[in-house]
Amino acid sequence: MTESELDSIYTQLCKTMTDLGEAQSPLFLARFALLAITEIGDMATAQRLIGDASEELNGAEPETAVSSAAQRA
């Protein structure tokens, strides 16, 4: 996936959460995560991504997190 494609999907994700509202966003993200984990289909990869996501939240700016994901893709 290109950085432009990743940015487009990130924008869609943010817009969807805005449209759903603050109360529904955590439920949406949980459902999205479960669907993504099912698509990934590999426990070790899913566990690594969970760890990576939590590390990125420990002080990284959102754009940095997206850029890091694009570099790994």
C-alpha cells in the first residue's frame, strides 16, 4: 500500500468515526480491529501489530504513526 493510499484510508477512518460520534467510535474501532484480525489470519502478526499500535501511542504524533505503518507495509 502506498503512503497516499494509507493516508486516504486513514482519512476515511477518521471521517467515519466523526460521523458515528464520540460515543460510538470505540465500538467501531473494536469491530474494525476484530474484522482486520480475521483478515490477517495469523496470530503472531496480529499480536505484533497490537504491540506496535500501543507503542506508537506512547508519545508519537498521529502522522508519525501513519508514516511508520506505511514504511512497514
